[in-house]
Amino acid sequence: MENDELLSIGKTAQLLGISIQTLRRWDSRGILKSFRATFNGKRFYKQQDVNIFLNDLPTLGWKWASQATPSEPMGEFYCQTSDVFAPGRLSKLKNDLQKVDHLGIDYSLLISMVGEIGDNSYAHNLGNWPDILGIFFAYDLNKRVIVLADRGRGILETLKSVRPELLSHKDATKVAFTEIISGRFPERRGNGLKSVVQNILAGDARLTFRTGNAELNLKKGDQELNITECEAFHGCFAVLKF
């Protein structure tokens, strides 16, 4: 299929795994713009634009997590419940990673990090999802990137139940990634993000993690957490590059 080919709105929705109504909303918000035919006014999409949209997983995940109007992610990237995520799609990632040469980091460390980040999304929001239940989970092993996102309450709202003195997303993010927290409900295990930091520092991988208006960036060799401000949203968004 040629990159300059025009696709109907129906075909585009099918390729993206979303409804035509969702695609129209994305168009109006500038997430994925259409073109109007002069002879009949119908919407069409450039194949090249759709290809870029599908292949840029961090942008796709961030737009879904931060968009004002909630909608379910594309089907192939949507883990509505924890059992779809793990062992389901997490097992597929494990099998795919074992086929990749020269990762720079043990594949088991990557699986552990992805599992902890994804599990935290479900545990933090059990029975309290603000709008869309579940997580966005996608990866491209050719580009060596893994993306997870949710539209949940975020770390600050989760931790305030046991650490009411926390007032900012930056402080809550630091606590979540560095401190052992007991009594957190409903998260039974509760402290997996500390292991994510240890695994990043042990291997050749980089993490970007956003929650609220805080952004954490971490890579091997860092002596301390680098947490800055970002565009505010509710939920969590993580990109692992390796």
C-alpha cells in the first residue's frame, strides 16, 4: 500500500481498532487530523499519517492518557483487566524479548519492571478508576521501546491515604520510587517501584515516568532521581527504552 494513499474514515478506524465516533473526536481535538474531499465533504486520512501514528507508541500512549475526553485504547494495546495484562500479554513480551539479540539488559529485568508498573496501575485504582478501566500497553522491539499508561488516580492520590502530608506530585513520585510504604490499601504488595529503580541502575535502560504534573527520568549511572514538572493529567504514563 502506498504511503500517499487516502483511506476512508471506516478503513482508518478499522486499522486503529477504534470506533468511527472516537476517530471523529480525535480529529476535532487534533490527535489525528483528516482531510475533507472537495467533491463530497467526506473525511479521508493519509496512509502515511496513520503509519506514523501507529509506529510512534510513546506519542500514541501519551495522547490517550492525557486526552480530555476518555476513550478506550486501540484494541491491540488495551488491557482492560489485570489478567489480560499478566500473565497474558506480559508473557508474550517475555517470549518476544528472548528472541532479541544484544539487549544491553537482562530480559528478566525488563519483564520485572513492566510487570511492576502495570501491576501498580491495577492495584492503585481497584474499584476507583476515574473513567477508563485498565491500561495501555504496547511495545516495539525494533525501536526497543515499551509503553504503559493508565487514566487512573495517579500516585499522589493513592499515597495520600497513608501519607496525608504529601501535597505535590513531585514529592509523591519521589516517595513511591524510593521509600518502603506499609499499610497501603488496596495495594497489598505496595512497594514494587523501588525495584524498578534498582533494575534501571543495574542495566542499560532508561525510564520516563509521568504522574500528575511530575516527570521522572532515570538511567544507569544516575546518582539521584531527576523529577521535573510536565503537562498535568490524571493517571500514570511510563516509557522504557533499552
